[in-house]
Amino acid sequence: MQRDKLYGLIIFVGAAVILVWYTFYALIYAGFYHGIYGDAPAWIQVIATLGGLLSYWGWAVILPIWIAALLILVIAMWIGWTMLTTPPPVPLEELEELGLEEEEEKKEEE
């Protein structure tokens, strides 16, 4: 695997992992800040956060920050995906050879 593709894969996977972690953390933090969970398991905290705290004022702070982080991480994932799927550039030697051949063909036609 070429270096550019490897960097693209690292950026894409890293941004995706951070996005999932940050989303989960934002939901849990909202619940802990509100102080309603205690020692409940994490999945119960997420469900309770989604169901019971939509009117909680903390979302006015958490939601814009989460959306900003979401946008930044989606852009990073897009850049990583583009690096991963774009074919490698043509080496300069081949471009020079192609350019010289085209010039020779034009001179022969004239």
C-alpha cells in the first residue's frame, strides 16, 4: 500500500473512531452533568439521555459544540477517503515521455 493511501486510511478510521467516541461522550456527559444516573450502566445512560433530557438546558451548550466537532470530523473523514481512493499520480518521467512523443507526432504530421 502506498504511503498516501495509508495516510488516508489512518485519517479516515481515526476520524470515524473519534466521532463515535465523542458522540457517546457528549451523550453521557449531558446525563452526568444533570446528575440523574448515579452508577447506571452506560447503555442505560445513553437511552435515558436521549429520552429524558431533550428539554434540558445543557443541550443548548452541548449540541452546538457537538455539531462543530461533527463537521470537522466529517471533513477529515472525507479527506481521508479521498486520499484512500484517488489513484497515484503519474510519475514525471512518464509525463515528459508522453509530451515528447506528442510533439514528435505533431512535427511529423506537418
